[in-house]
Amino acid sequence: MELIPLVKTNMPREDILIPRLKEVLYSGYVAQGDSVDEFEQSFEHYIGKGKALTVNSGTAALHIALDLIGVSEGDEVISTALTAEPTNIAIKMAGGKIRYADIDYNTGNISAQSIRDSINENTKSIMIVDYAGIPVNVRAIQQISDDFSIPVIHDAAHSIGSKYDGKVAGNHFPYTAFSFQAIKHITTVDGGMLHLKSESEYEKGKLIRWFGLDKSKTRFENNITTLGYKYHMNNVNATLGIIQLETIQDTISKHIENGKYFDKMLADVPGIETLEYYTNTEPSYWLYTLKVENREGFIAKLKENGIMASELHKRNDHHSLLNDFPTELPNLNKFYERLVHIPCGWWVKKEDRERIVNIISSGW
């Protein structure tokens, strides 16, 4: 029996991908160039407005956002412990300290009220994550940002194509970081994007992305005044991204169709709690998240039947490096004990999802 995986790399058809990759590979220029520019422009069109800055990872996108805000030694960033580690590693890369807010037990996302309660004189920024592709409480967090004049970084690594109030992620906060790592909705093998509302911050972000050098000038004309890194994307990765964007809506729609099916069919299964979603939001269902009784038995039952299930992420406050201010997080404690993900992506066919529901409904 072939295992239905929890995550899977999404690649364009060979007959579409290979000729275009060959073209760029043998063009004589594989570094950052015209293909990168085209990918950024295509991404801006997809989001609808703002400026797109390609980088070599979602982590780099978060680091540049923190740098643009000015996070440094002694500054605190409010964040969530329910995420992949790079969300919070980036804060440490910038020299900041992580102060965890609790989650909303109903959604798994960072709690707006807990963010508000966690703000102090050292708070420099707020880092939010659409966990598993479920949008955060956008309006409530925007209000906190306005009330305290604290900028928000939106880690949308899981949630490209998710919507709040009809607009896709990238439209809601001044800094939005996307990941195109191997197993995301779309992949450039490795890569990321920082989407910015500010033209001037986009220009500064370009400097940070490339050693502080202005690529529109020669090396001899440059005078480095801003610390930068080797965070750029190349034409090969960008070409893959351009091709992926051409079918992005089809890919995301398959995730959404499967997710909505599970929402409906698993809602009343004993031993399971499905997640709630905030008003005016549309998840992109990178993962399908459940809260289950006897998680170990649940995972074992699905594995016996050729279906992968997992909690996937270790809560970040259990890493010594990422636990600057040990904090009681009662909602996370309760949620994490029951957290599990099941396959939901573009590779899950109708017959697969029906079998998954039947197996879960039979008990574990």
C-alpha cells in the first residue's frame, strides 16, 4: 500500500518545466537577473499591490523585515511558539528576544488578547503566523498595531493564497514573508519572498539582500552604508517560481477543496475537534489540523492504513535558545496535547480523502 504523505513537493509537468529551465541554465547568466525581476513582478500582480523582494529563503525574508524595523539587542518581539522554528530563529538572528503570546485554542493561531497583554516598553515588533494556512485574527491584530504603533511582521509561510476580507495574504500588514521551500504550496526548491507596502523599504531591502551593495551601480561606484547579506535569489530558482505562479490558483484550490471536505465530514466524529476560523477569512489549508483524543492511537491507526499523520512541529518554547522568557501558555498546552495534521494537499484525490474520513470515523 502506497503511503499518502502529509507533505509533498509540487513540481510543474516535465514538458513545461525542463525546456524553460534549460533556456536559463544555458543562457550564460544564472545569477540574479531578468528572471528574478519577472518573478517579483508576477508575484506583485498576484498579491494585487505592494513590492515583492525575492530572497533565498523565508527565513531571510523574516530577517530582512526585522532589520528594516530596526530590531536589535535588547528589543523584544512578541511571537507564537506554535510554528516552525525559523519564525523565531529569525528573531534571534536579528539580536532580539522572543516573548511568547498564548494561542487561541479554537484556531491554533496567536491570540490577539495575549499579544495585547504581552506588550511592554521593550516591544519592538509583533510576529504573527497563519498556522497551517489558517488566517490570524487580522483586524484585531491591526488594531493592536495601530493602538501601540508597533509594526507587525506576517509570517505567511503556510498561507499563500489564504484570504481575509477577500484579499490574499500580503495585503494586510507592512511586512509579509512567504516561503517557497520544498514542501510549500509552491516551491522554488528553496526560496522566499518579502512583500512590502513601502517603496522606500523595498529599496532598502534590496541593499540588505545583497551585502549593502546597490546592484544598479558598479562596485567602484558603491559605498556600503547598510549591513547586508547574501540573501538574493537566482534566475534558476526564479524561473521555477514563474512557472509555479502560472498554476498557483489551481494548486491552492485543491488544498481548499480537500480542507472544506474534511471540515464538513469530520465535524461530528467522536474524539475529534475541528478548528474554527475567524470571520471573513478563507484558509489555504497547507495542512489540515485536528485536535484529537489519544493522538498516539490516532496516528498509529492511520499509519496502519497507509496514511501519514503527525504533529509535525515542536513547540518552539521547548528549545532552550528560543525560550528567553519562560511563560505559562495554558491554551497552547491544551492544544498541543491533541494537535495532529492529516494529508490535505493537491496530491490527495477524492477517493483518498473519502478513505481517510472512513478510517477516522471507524475509531482508533
